[in-house]
Amino acid sequence: MSTSISLKHINKLAIPALIAGVSEPILSLTDAAVVGNVQNNPTEALAAIGIVTTFLSMLIWILGQTRSAISSIISQHVGANKLDQVKDLPAQAIFLITSLSLVIIATTYPFASQIFTLYNASDLILDYSIDYYKIRVFGFPFTLFVIAVFGTFRGLQNTFYPMIIAIIGAGLNVILDFAFVYGITGLITPMHIKGAAYASVIAQIVMALISGYLLLTKTAIPLRITFPFNKQIGNFAIMILNLFIRTLALNITLYFATKFATGYGKNYIAAYTIAINLWFLGAFIIDGYASAGNILSGKLLGEKNYGTLLQLSNKLIKIGILQGCMIAVLGAVFYYPIGHIFTKEPEVLKQFYNVFWIVLAMQPLCALAFIFDGMFKGLGKMKDLRNLLLLSTILVFLPILFIADHYDFKLKGIFIAFTFWIIARGFPLIIKFRKQFSPLAQNN
């Protein structure tokens, strides 16, 4: 039976994936919004959230690539009607990746001060960063577990259960953020920035428990680790290695952006924290359709249905541009109220409003880049993604960032560099995809 790429079927996959994906930046946005409105040192606390979130995002994105690798392998085997050959792979992948996360906790925890000093954090911002990280990092293994389970569900063409898990986790995090940061009279003492960290960790643990339960009860995929390793583990490892290198390049971009913003002063890093987290939110909204592209492209490749694969890319281009424009328009309508959600500090708001328009203008370009990024992951073409991001970072982002800094563009320079970086990531993927699959579709 041929895989459907009707708008109804795409939305059936994309909308739950969109909701699930948005939960990830919502955890950090909620922390930023709640902590940014505390009475004591809100600017320093917001800056610390931004610095730690950048570092944690680096770790999560590097190891969280298991989702794409598992989804790609499973979806291709579903398309080829050979799922039984990879049923033991998710448990083995989860075992490997969570074991590595424990090593990372052990090696970064004692050196938190040195790590965040590299981000130009100092004085109270550094103290807050250390406090927040030393709690938040313990949610890391649970986050990776959830990500791997989400990848398994995606490979099985199911984005509904990840959506449910994500809604529960995000909702719980919001409730606990208010309870722990501000306190509840007679019950909970206000914990300031530490409360935000505890809220996130508890939400991550609950999401992991629900993920494991649903995977065991709603699918035929076991969580019991068996040996020897599945024969696809080598392919999985190569995908992870390529995505690992790719994500290092991504995080070099974020590291330099955060480092420069911090160096400009506390108001700049606070404004950057708001802007970059809203950019992440937009990215994850678009990621719903990128996920649909990931899921369907892997299955269509397994079916060798190249004509439909090409049609899918054309549909997703139209959807992505429309969605990016909608996000930009919505942000423009609520331009000033959005800033006040996160802070009341006038200098922080001034710097934020100076660059938020660039974040909004980027959204259609981001849509194209992220959708084809998702499709290439579904096709298992991690090497192409690795090479392109390395070149985009080294030849586009970093030169523009340093030139903009030389001319004192400050935050505007950072987000201009991001814009050209996105263009360099997206358009070459579209060209390469069409060059490869247009001839195959004609022969199909």
C-alpha cells in the first residue's frame, strides 16, 4: 500500500510533532519568563538561564541525535516491511546514550565554574549559572531517554504519544516553576533560580516514566537490552558520529553568539536570552513539519517510491514558507507585549526590540532549512548534513559575526550572522535533493 502524502496525513503527523517539539523550548522559556520577573536580581538570573540553556542545549543536541538516527532506521524498515529486524535496536541505543550522559555529568559537574567562565559569565551571573546547572544537569539522562523513545515512535509513524508526553511535561514544568521559584505561603519556601532548575528536572523524570510505559504497552518494541548488538548498530553509530560532528558545528555557532552577547554586558545577554529562546520556539514549531518530512521520507525511501518523495518535498516547501510567514506576522502583531512577558527591565527590552524583527524575518528561511534538514535525516543522509553545517559555520556565520563585531553591531550583528547561516544551510539541501531524486522519480 502506497504511503499517503495528503495534507490530512501530513498534518496528522506534523501537528502532534509540532506540539511535542514546542515542549522542549517551552521548558527553557518558562524558566526565563518566571525567573526574569523575580524581585531580586532578575537581569542576572535571566542571563544565567540563557548561558546554561545554551550549554545544556549543546549537550542535548549532540547526544539527542539518537532520535533522528533511530527514526530514520525504523521508518525505512517499516517502509520495507522489515520492522522485526530492528525491534531490539532502540533499547540498545538508549543504553549506550544514557550511559554516555552519566559520564558527561561526572566530568562537567565539578568544572561548572570553569565552563561558564568560558561564556564570559562572572560575579553574580556566574554564581547563578553554577547553581542552576548543578541541579538541572541531573535531568539530562532522562531527557535523552525521552528523545530516544520519541525517535522510536516517529519511526513507527506515530507522533501522537510524544505529543501527550510533551504536553504533560510542559504543563507540569509551568506549574512547578511558579511553585518553586516564587514559593507557596506555608508550604514551599521561594527558591529563586534553583526552583526553576528543580521544576525542569522533575518534569523530565515524569516524562521519562510516561515514555517508557507507553513504549512498552502500546508498541511491540521492548526496552530489555539484548546482546549481541543489532546489525544496524554500525549504521546507527555512523549516523550518530556524523550528526555529532554536525551538532558540534551548530554549537560552535551558539557558543560564539552567547560569548559575544555576554561580552557586551548583562542587558545584552539578557535580551539575547529572550530572543534566542523565541528563535528556538519558532524553530520547534516549524520542526513539526520537518518531523513529518523525516518520518515520511524514510518510509518512502524504504518503499523506493521516489515520485511520491519528490511530491512530498514540493508540498512541504509550500507549507514551510506559509508557516514561517504566519509565525513572523504573529510575532509582529504582538511585538511589544512579547518582550514584557519575560522582563520589565527597560534596558533589556530596548536591546531585545532592536533585534526581534530579525528573528521574525528569518522564520520563512528557517522553515525551508529545517524541513529539508528533517527530510535528509529521514533519508539517512547525515554526511551531507554534517558537511553543510560545517561549511555554513566556518565560512558564513563566524566571518560575518567577527566583521559585525568589528563594526560594533552588537546583537544585530549576531542575528544578521544567524540569518545568512540559515540561508547557507537551507538552499544547498533543496538543490541537492532535487538533483538526486528528480531523475529517480522520472524513472520510477
